[in-house]
Amino acid sequence: MTVQVSSNSAVLVHFTLKLADGSTAESTRGNGKPALFRLGDGSLSAPLEQQLLGLRAGDKCAFTLQPEAAFGIENPDLIQFFSRRDFAETGVPEVGTIMLFSAIDGSEMPGVVREVAEDSITVDFNHPLAGHPVTFDIEVLEIDPQPQQEATHANIAG
């Protein structure tokens, strides 16, 4: 087991993510299910990974990341306008509804309905936290927990 978080660690953490107004955007503590962060796989921003490097199991830390270092800056190109006819099968959604849309490549993208007008429906495909500075409150539970489980599975299967 790794003693401290390195650039290719898997890190099991509890975290609370807060907005500038102090409201909680997300927390693993409420449901008691920690999150697994994998450094080096591109799923985390480089500034977030930098904050985790060197931490050890049991460490707690809090830090704030600006939008460009967290969930990105809002991109106006990701706000799309649809005709009400496009919602003929599902019905006209309410403002604030999160819906899945099919992309050209067949993948699904979540979008938030921002406005419902007489002729059009505005959908925002930006991450809901894009454009917001966020504060992370993190507790490291375990470092590199997966290799042990994979070894156990390999022994059972092998």
C-alpha cells in the first residue's frame, strides 16, 4: 500500500464540495459512500491533483479552486436552442429539468433546461458547477485500495 498520494494513485476519499455562498453542492458524507479519485487518468483537473499529492491516509484538507481549475468556465457554445417540436415525444420539460440528449456520436449528454419560451427551449450542456469557484473539504480514507481487491479477484478467478 502506498504511504502517500502520488501522481498515479487511486485515492478513496470523503469530500464535501461547497460553493462561494457556503452551500453544499455535493458530499459523500451524507450517504456514507466515499469516492475513488484516480490521479493521472485525466478525470481530475491538474490543480485538483496537485492538492492531493503528498497526502496520507487520515489526512484532512480544505482548498478552493477557481472555475478554470475545477469544472471550467461556462462556454456559451454549450447553450443550445431547441424547437418545442423536438420535445413532442417527451412533452415540454420544466425549467431546471436535467435531461439526457443523444450526441452525434451516439453518446449521451446531460443538459439542464434553462428556459421554456413559446417557440423554443434553451438547454445548457455546461457542467452545472462551471463558472463557479468551489471549495473542497477532503478526508483521505485509503490510498491505492484497488490493487488489493484486484489481487483478491485474480486469486479467486485463477
